[in-house]
Amino acid sequence: MPPLFWTIGCLYGATSVAFGAFGAHGLKKRIADPGRITNWSTAAHYQLLHSGVLLLANIAAPQNKLAATLFTAGMTMFSGSIYLLVLDPQRFKFMGPVTPLGGLCLIGGWVALAFGKRIPVSRWS
């Protein structure tokens, strides 16, 4: 069985493509506000980007669980809260403060990746 964060990165990558396609095609039938459509696109973009980073981190820094955990939490909170707010802003209004917390987790993931354990560069040569 593949490592947990590898699986999460793959699944989050796949769902970001599906959510992006839904936002580009199916969501426009349901939501007329272009700002909300743009927000959905931003969420899918960040999810796809950080899914790739999670996969790369799993290879380059497999022992850096902090970075992987922060990236996973950040994608879930940042993109997840935006998806919910776009679909039903009134019902999920309480999720508004979650978005910046997710963004902080994503930033923290990058910092943890920069300063955490990783495979030495000489092994890549």
C-alpha cells in the first residue's frame, strides 16, 4: 500500500481536476455570480498546486510529516471552505474564518518543507 500522504496527494489532485471541470461547466448553470465562480476556480487551483507539492514532498522529504500534514490540512480547510461558501454562502457562513486558517497551514507547510528533514541533494545526482 502506498504511503498515506502519497494517496492523499493523488486523491486531492484527482478531485481538484474534477472540481475545476465542474466549476468551468456545471456550476455556471447553478450560480450566476462571476465572483463566486472565480472563487471556486481559485480553490481548485490551490488544491491542484498543493496536491502536486504534497506528492513532491513525499518523494523529496518523506520523513517530513509536519509539512505533509500542514499541506493536507491547508488544502482541506482553504479549498474546502471556499467550495462550501460558493455552493451555499448563507448555510456555510461560519466557514468564512476557516479559509485564512487553511492559508496559514499552506504557508506553514512551505516553511516546514524548507527547514525540515529531506533527502540530501547528493542523493539526487
